[in-house]
Amino acid sequence: MVVHTLDRWSRNLRVTLESLKTLAEHDVGLVSITENIDYSTAQGKLFAQMLGSFAEYFSESLATHVRKGQGQRARDGRHLGGIPFGYRSCWSGKDGQRVLHCDPEHLGGVHVVPEERNAIKELFERYARGTATTASLAIWLNEQGFRTRNTKRLLTPGGESTPGPRYFTNASVRVILHNPFYTGLVRHKKERFRGQHEPVIGAELFEAVQLALRKNSGRSSTIGAGTKSNRTYLLKGLARCADCGMNLWAQTYMNGQRYYREHRASRSHGECPSQGGSISCSIPDEQIGEMFSSITLPVDWQERVLAEIVHRDESARIIAERERVKERLRRLGKAFVDGLVDEIEYHRQKKSLEWELEALLIPEADAVKAAGRLLADIPRLWVKATLQERHRLLTTILDAVYIDMKDKKSIISVKAKPVFKDVLGLAIYGKSVFMVETGERLC
């Protein structure tokens, strides 16, 4: 075995000595071109150990300096690692030579790619509104001709290993949605620093997407024997208990009867007045069907909604309210750490506050118009839609459906997503007897 120097073989003393022993046992010699090592003698073994110790020292010293350099680079607001989709480096390098392509160099050494910036904004806005999933966003990106920033060698469907861009997947879209770089921040380990580069989206939108990601990852699922069910329930992921505000489970019994249940053993929260209660799926499903098949909007709904958005000072109120909820979350966490709140109550209040924070978004006029057009067309779509399609429509428009399973045995209110809230508040619902939430918590 021929190496240029011993540190090219190993930079860990234990590995060096164990590997040299293994080579000797198999009658394999090790030759260093620049070092005179004879491992068969006592002096050679000592020399090899000394060289191995030096190699390990220099390796660890180099790693320390690299970590220190990375930390300082992050504190200076410059990117670490690969540059994410939406940005390009002002530099390129080949054969050890660096070439500047931008004159002058942009702050942070990276610049925004306009068409990719627009795509990033679209991704975050769609996901925050609840009108798309990571899968549908990946399909949309691929259809627009965008590809990932991949530089690693990956296997193709034919089994060949090639580098280069790839199609977007659920995972790659999720990486984008979790990356604070788009808000102008640089992440290093568990810390975030203000970056020099130009942000693509605002911090409020980014935080709304993080809340939506956490919520969607924890939606209720059918109770089964450990296998994923293919059953579809109209209010799956939307149905909540009117007493405790927690998600209801959907279940089909052996006799074919379908129920929404407050499953007391399925999560960590305190006693609920409706604990263990259930309601036949047909009751709230028919109520929701009646509501959405009979929605009618006033002729002047656009003028009334837009006038309301323009004249009220929603931005200041919502921002102030978000800060208030964040402070409540902070105090709740401190109370839990100090032992003033038990774990069960902490998780219940935390989830409730996160839902409240998610509802505090500032709707844009164009998005509200699009929401109104969809609602105006809902009765026609509802009649023709399958159960799966109706479920997708509901998860696009609503955040929650509150069901009283103790006294009224019916829906008592629905909570619309922020962009649909104003328009849905103007709608007429035929014989519907429950109210449309305006964004505040019900209980």
C-alpha cells in the first residue's frame, strides 16, 4: 500500500495503529513516499505512532479552525454551505480559480434569481393559505421547468450515478419551506443571524408556514391496527371538540357505522366534558353539505370586503395580537420549566395558542378576491364533487369545524382560513344553524 504521507492514510492515531497491525497480519506493507517508515522495527513503530499523533492533532486543530471560521462567517451574515434555490452565487470557481460574475458583488456574495424568487413567494403563500400540499407544490415547480440545486451524484431510474439538478419532490419542497434563509437569516447550528443577502419573504409569512407544517404533520388519522387506512372522511383533520378544542378522531366500526370521536386515550390533555363522546359522521357531514351546497354571496361582495380591508387598520391590530400570543407562549414555556404548569396542561395550552397564532394573518386583496370567486362557485362544485374532492375543498377553505358531542350533537361553528374569513362572513347559507367563526378561539 503506497501513500504520499501517513496522514493521507489516516488522521486518527487509533485507526492508524489498528490498520497497520491488520496490514501486517495479512503480509501487506505500507510505504510512505515522503517518510521513511519501517514498521517492522521498534524505532519504526515509534516513528509511526509519532506521525499518527501529529496527523490527529493537525486534523482536530484544522476542524477547530473550520468551526470557528464558519461561526464567524455566520455572525457576519454570509451564507454557509450550498446556496438554496432562489439565489445564485456572485462567484464561480474552477481549478482553484475564483471568478466574480457580478459587478459590483452583491451583499453576502449571493443575489436573487428573479423568476425563482417569484416561485418561492408562490410556494410560501399557497402553503400558508392552505390551498396546496408539498406534493402539489413539487408538481407545480416541475411543470414550471424548475429543478433542484443538486450537486451530488445520485442514481437515475436506469441505475446510473450522475450529478446535476433533479425534479422537485415532497422532501425538497419541505426543505425550502423550513429554510429561514429566505427571510434574510443565516442559520448556524441552533443559532440564527441576520444575513447580508436580500430576503425573499417576510418573517410573518415564514412563521405562518411553520405553524401550518406542524399542524398538518399532526392531523388526526383513522384508528386502526397500525396500518394506514385508505378511508376518506369528509371532516378528517378539521373536526374538533367544541369543549376542549382538540382534534376528533374518525373511525369506522365493524358494522360499517362511521363516527367522529373524542378519543380520551389518544393524546395528552386534561379532562374534557365530552371525553369519550362520539357522533355519527352523517350528522355533521350533512350539515356541512347543506352549508356549502347553498352558499350565496351578495352581488356587491367584492366592494364590501375590499372596502373593509382598506379602511380597517388590520395590519397594526394583527401584528400586535401576534406579539401578544407569542408572549403568552413564552410565558407558558417558562411556567412549564419552572414547574408551575404540568406537562398535560402545557401541551394543551401550547397547541391552542399555536392555532390562534396561525389564524392571525393579514389577508391580501388579490387573495381575498380569488377566495370569493371560489366560494361563489362552491354550490356547483359541491354537487359534482366526490367525497375526496369535497374533503379537499373543505381543507382549502376551513381551519376547523367545532362539534358539540354532549348536548346539541351537532356542529356549532366553523372557523375559516384567514383569506376566506371576510367573504364567508358575508355569505348566506340556506338553513344552516351554526355560526362562522371570525378567527377568535371558540373556547
